[in-house]
Amino acid sequence: MKIVIAVLVLIFSLQSLTEADDIRDFEIEGISIGDSLLEYFDENEIKSSYKKASFYKNNAFAVIFVKNNSKKYDRIQVTVKPDDKNHVVFAIEGIIDFDKKIKECNEKKKSIIDDLKHLFVDYERLDDDRAYAADKTNKSFSYSTWFFLNTGGFISVSCTKMGKEVRKSYGWTDELSIAVTSEELETFLRGDPF
């Protein structure tokens, strides 16, 4: 049975107390690791999303924003391989804006963490608060918790407080992020992705 993380974000209670250890058991907006985006979006929509994609080293993976009809998330981004005709999902992330409400964001994050830690049997947890790597000015800060499943892959929950420079230059806002990431992408990220 798939466990919908989106439900955790909004109501912070579990529909089912089923324990899970396979990263593919989790979904955001109905999309799971290993799914083809073609099951959810028209191929032209997917291809057009590459125009604003962020690419990892050697274009091994691309992070794209997909059409968002969600009432739960402000943005949804998906990590895929750019040369994959099936557009298989290697990570999916739901993002909720909490602009200038970082305390509220961290309270919601804590509730989500409390729910997630009861879902897993076999995992390693890492709490990691540090400068937000995407902000080269080092003026943004991220409060993150990672659940590394011993069966592979991870789920992360983060609140990020954006610095003044990136707010002004890029329009970035404080946000809550929930991401589900495959074992293959995790292995790649542990190497030299940039």
C-alpha cells in the first residue's frame, strides 16, 4: 500500500500505521520513485519543463518543475535523466512556501518528522542544520532531517530560510520541502554531482 506523504504535510496524521521500508511505497501527488512521468503528464509538457531545468554534472540528472495542480504544494519538482525517453522518476519533491514564517515552518517540519519516524523500521536518521548550499552567498540557512532507508534511498524534510541577496536576485522565499529520493540518485549525490 502506498503511503501518501502529502497527507502528512496537511493533516500530520497517518491514514495507516503500516510500517514501510521501500522508498517506492511513498508518493507525492500520486507520483512514486520509478514511475514514468508519462503516466501523469503529456510528453510535450515534460519536454518544455527542461527549458528551466537544473542539471547535475555531465547532465546525468535534471531537476525539472512539473505542472502543478496541487492544492497541497506550491511547487513540485522531479529529478529525471535527460536522455530517458520514459522520463523515469528518481526523486520527487513537494515545496510549500512559508515566506518569513520560518518558525511556523520548523513547527510543521517537526510534526512531519514525528509521523515519519513511526513509519520506518530500518533507517538511519541525520539532522543537519547548515548554510543552504544553493545560495553561494552563504546567507541562507537550511534545517534538514534525513531518513536514510537501509533498503536504499532517503526521505528528507527541510525548512530553508532564504538570505536577502537571493530573495532580491531570484525571488526565493522561505520554504518547507519534502523529498523522496531513489537509491541510484543517492549514490550519485554522494559522489561529485557538481
